[in-house]
Amino acid sequence: MLHLYESGDYMWSLFIGHLVIEKLLKAYYIQKKDENYPLIHNLLRIAEKAELVLDDEQQLFFSTVTGFNINARYDDYKQSFFKKCNKDFATDWIGKIKEHREWIRQQLLK
């Protein structure tokens, strides 16, 4: 994620950021539920299914970052997302992803 960001590939950096959060949420799900994680990419739904308690800001974060999962999106969505992925946008969201990554890691240690 950071390497892509540093090279200026902001759209793909945010996509990888989505994957970082998704994998951590799925690890949390497995730890708390002792069963295989749901085969979905919607971060908010994964968190809800794992019964992770979220405040409004965290819910909005997970909903927004789910939109960074561009792998299977339509071309018009990809183009729209690409246009908005400038350095300022990516810098803001990379910071939020890093913060939430650490928060989820702390939840795994509880």
C-alpha cells in the first residue's frame, strides 16, 4: 500500500488499503467466532458479522473504504474513482487506513 502510494499510484494504493483492512477484519472474525469468515468484501458487513462494536465514524470509514475495492467494479466507476484519487485524497485515506489498521490489531490482542 505504502509503496504504491509513494510511487504515485494512488488508486491501487487505496485498493490495497482495502485489502489490508479486510484481512484484519477476517482475522478478527475467525478469532471471535471460531469459524471461517464470510466470503464477502464489504468491510462493514464483516465487522457486523464479527460483532465488532463500532461507533458512527468507524461505520462510515468501513463503508467508504469498501468502495476502494475496485477490482470487480464497472469501468465508469473505476474512471470516476481514478479522477478523485489525487495525492491529497490518498494521503487523507492512507492515514485513516493506518489508524484503523492499528485499532483492529489492538482488538485482536484483547
